[in-house]
Amino acid sequence: MLLALSCKEPFSPPNTSTNSHYLVIEGVISVNDSTFIRLSRTKNVDTLRTIIPENNAQVTIESDANNSYPLTQIGSGIYAAPPLNLDISQKYRLRIRTADSKEYLSDFVPVKNSPPIDSVGYSAQSPGVQLYVNTHDGTNATRYYRWEYTEDWQFHSMYASAYYSNGVDSILARTTQQQVYNCYGNDVSGNVLIASTSKLVNDQVYRAPLTFIPATSEKIEKKYTILVRQYALTSDAYDFWNNLKNNTEKLGSIFDALPSELESNYHCVTNPNELVVGYLSVGNVASRRIYITKDELLPGYGPEYPVACELDTAYENPQRQGQRTIGILIPSTSPYMPVSGLFIPPDNPFGGPNAFSYSTKICVDCTLRGRTTPPSYWK
């Protein structure tokens, strides 16, 4: 045992001299809904920047009947087109011309619409909440499925702050509009979520896992919602996503599959040897949203905050050595925020607090991890 432990050494990825930022293309051409395509570049494993967006590109949907539909850039690396009501009897591809005049083209892809989602459900157990999806195709024509989701949740900070600093010289009472106790967070799926019924008699998926929320997560502190989007895949598209899943999520043991090259249906026209990451699919997307409230879950659930949160006291006129003055709460660069006003004898003759309880900002200000306004679809 000692010998085995002594052989473990931390691994740091070696520096690489290559600077090959390959194009990554994400998105699905939607037949009857808006189409969103995200363009970005790969990065070296030793760099810190998480996403390198590809901006100022020309992105166009083309059909095998010589129709074309341009997309407009609406955000950093994000291109969109309004609902196009595409002819499902035609095939479609994506053409991309980047700002450096490189051209990328996908194969023509047939339309494959997703059947409706039967239900999105959850199971509440002691460790946490497991969310899952059920679906089926009565015609046995889909067979290959992929899911993505977005989630939103309502949470609150550890302490409710009744005061704030103006950043210059005063601590003022906080209005209702200035509250930083209740907030809303959001996230999107990060793993590859796929399923195949090709070896089953019936084209039915039962309780395909989506995500697991620990019982200590603030996502289920008050109210939670998840929107699940379902895509129908061709067998080739399923092979791509399955390969991607194996390459990114199943490399933790000696029994896992070795990494392999992804077979994309995108190609670089300018340089045929250049790698392109992504796989184009075309079709309608099925979606379903559910809400979960705290009352619907187990009573023992409770959030664990990001750090140990404690209250301390700052005084207007410290009486003992070591007591802190309220001046530490006023600068905009202060790591602390006031929580409650205190009236410690002798009281302030003008009626205001002469001391404040306080804590670190992350324990008081929920906007460090969310926003105070709910999403438009919140109910």
C-alpha cells in the first residue's frame, strides 16, 4: 500500500508549442423554430480562457433545392435566424465564412424531427434529487435521442442585509428595490446526454438520467425549474455524440476507452486537412419544463454555503482595543457588508444605529452568484 501511494504524482499538462485554434460549431438547424449556432475556437489545455468566440463570421443555411437563409450575429460567437418553416422533404447544410476568409461547409443533412417528450420527472432521495426524462416514438422511427437542458433556481444569501455603504462616507438603510437577499441563478447542461433504443423492440426511453442535484445544493433551497430540449439524431450523429461522450467523460480508469478522433460532418473547404469540431443535425426540437418547490422534497434538505459565514460587529466609537470601527464597511473595496443596525449604550442621540453587524460579501450579497430579477417565464 505504501509503495502504491508513493507512486502517485500530480500531473501538469506539458506546455505545447502548437497554436491550432480549431473551429467548434454547436447548434441545430430548426425547421419551425428559431435557429441558434455558436461558433468558438479550441484552446490549449494550459490556457485559462474558457471560451474563444468566433465573431464576425458569415453563417448561411443552404438547402439542396438552392435556397439560402442567412443568420445574424446576436452575441459573442452566437448567430441566429428566425423561424424559417423549412420544407422537411429537402436536405440542409451550413456554410460558414470566418473573418479570416476561411470557409467551412457541412454535409447535406436530412430533416429528422423529435417526437414529444412524455414527461420530465424526479426522484428525491437522501443524497439528493435525480432528474430524468421519459419519451417514446410510436412509429419506431427515432431510435437515437439527445437532450440538453437549462435550469433556474431561487435562492437566498446567508444573511439579509438591511443596510449598505454609499462607498464614500456613510452607511444607509437599504430599500426594498436594493435588496440582495433573494436571487435567481441559472446554468446549462454540460455533459453529453444521449440514448439509443436501436436494440429494443419498442422505441421507448424510460427514466434517462439528466442531472443530479445534491441535497446540500442551493438550487433546491426554495424553488427550481428545468427546461429540457430533446433532439432526434441520425445513427451517424449518435455515433459522433457517443464518441464525444467517451472522449470527455469516460477517461478516469484503465478500463475506459482510449480517446479517438471525432468524425464530424463539417469540413474546411479552404484547408481540407484542418480539423473541425461539431456535428450538424436538422429537425424540430421537443421541449418540456417542470418546476419543483422545496415543499415537494425531503424535509432534511438544506444548503451548504460556499464559505463559512460568521457575523462580527463594527462600532461607531470603539470602546475597547481590538474593536473594529464601522469605517471598515464603507469603502467600495471593502470585503465586508453591513447586515443589521445595532443600538449599543450609550445610544446615538439622533436615533440611528451606533454599530453594525457585518459579514463577508459572499455571505450577504446574493448577486455575486445570481440576479435579483426572476426570468420572464418564472411562475
